Amino acid sequence: MNVLSLFDGMSCGQQALVRAGINYDKYYASEIDKYAIKVTMANFPDTTQLGSVVDVNGYDLPKIDLLMGGS
């Protein structure tokens, strides 16, 4: 399962997936706050950071099975 998280923050969505025992193959995160990104990468180093949500091009990503976002 491929996950795309918009406005990812410190990846609380990814934390919830792990705690719920939901497996995923790839996690893409759209976030611009450097401190939130630093926390995410410390906890989940395999996260693919995409930068700002305005620059995310869905055509450049594989099929996304779960889209989540927090604002």
C-alpha cells in the first residue's frame, strides 16, 4: 500500500498506521516545516519527502492507496 500524507507535520498519520498494525510499502509526505521534517526523518527514515503541497504532482507518483492530510 502506498500512502500520501499532505500537510504531514511530524508524521502522526504514519505513527497511527504503525500503532494500528497497518502495513504500507511506501510513505510520501508533503511538509515544509524543517523541524517537523527532522522529527519525521528521525523516526521514519524511509519517508519520501515531497516538499510543499503546491508542488506535489500526482502524475509523478505511483498509485496512491491511502491519502491523508492534516491542516
